[in-house]
Amino acid sequence: MNIKFNTLLLLLFLPSALLANSVVEDLQTGWAIANYQLKGEPQEKKFKTLIEQADTSLQETPQSAEVLTWSGIIKSSFAGVEGGLAALSLIKEARDDLQKAIKIDDAALSGSAYTSLGTLYFKAPGWPISFGDDDEAERLLKKSLELNPDGIDSHYFYAEFLKDQGDYKQAKVHLLHAQNSPKRPNRPVADKGRQADISKALREVEDALN
């Protein structure tokens, strides 16, 4: 009886799990293209398409921490492109998605929700305009490092926070760690773009230190 019941559960839940995994791959690939390879109207159109894709998937798999995380990442990235009042709305939606992802499974995608949420907290304007909070940002970014101690993004974004705080010495330490992080075989476009970000940040840190 237990074997049959377990088999039934597998048949019920496997399709949605496979769907979520497929969507996550599409979202992360699409995000890398939009973020690093497109500009202007094509970039804006791509981000909007990705948001629609994530929203559609969440109607079918609302408890997917992975899709929620990518939905938050895409919305926060698009906010940086849009600017103005539209950006404020997008970062609030992104925050909500990332907070939901953490409640469901905070270790999903090696803690990427903490990385992205922490970045939102230090880049967003503070009260009364928005929810920016450097203390909360630091807490979240340190948690992301605990979950992904060798990750390129966890070290890069913590370095960005430290750079923003004026701690250039420690920012350099984390940027160098990010620069030497293991490559992600399934994310060549993202890795190439992030390495360019790291190189730019290192130049800025070196200028500040000198």
C-alpha cells in the first residue's frame, strides 16, 4: 500500500517539478541575455517577456522557490533599466517574490534569494520612498555567503555592498574571491558578464585604495 501511495505521489508531483526546472533554465538563460547582451527596446521587451513567463509558471507552481527567486531577480534587474516610479513598483514586487522564496526554501539555488534580496535592500532608497536598509542588507548578504561560500554572485554582491559602505579593502578581498570562483558550465553568458562586472569593480576599488 505504501509503495503504491508513494508511486501515486510521484506521478502527481513530478510533472510540476519538471515544469519548474525547465522554466528556471529558461529564465536564467533569458535573464543573462537580457542583462548582458541586449540594450534599449529589445532589452525592455525581453525583460517583460521573462516576467510574464515567470508569472505564468507561478500560477501552476506557486510553491517553487526557484521560480520565485528568478522572478525576483528579473524584476529587480528590470527595475535598474526602467528607473523612476516604475522601478519602485518593480523592486517591491521583487522583494515580495524573494521573501516568499526564502520562506519556502531558503537554500534553493544555493541561497540566491538572499543574495538578490540583500542587494535590493542596499540599493533601494530608504524610508519614506522605499524599503532600503543597510543593516538588513548586510544580514542577508552574509547569509548568502554562508549558503554559497564559493559563489561568484554571493561574493560579488557582498563586495558591492562593502564598496558602497567605503570598506574598499574587504571589498577587494571578496571581489578576488568572486573572480576565482568555479565556472558554472550551464551559465557561460552569465559568468562572462559577471566577470566583466568584477573587473570593473576591481578597477574602482583599486582607484579608491590608491
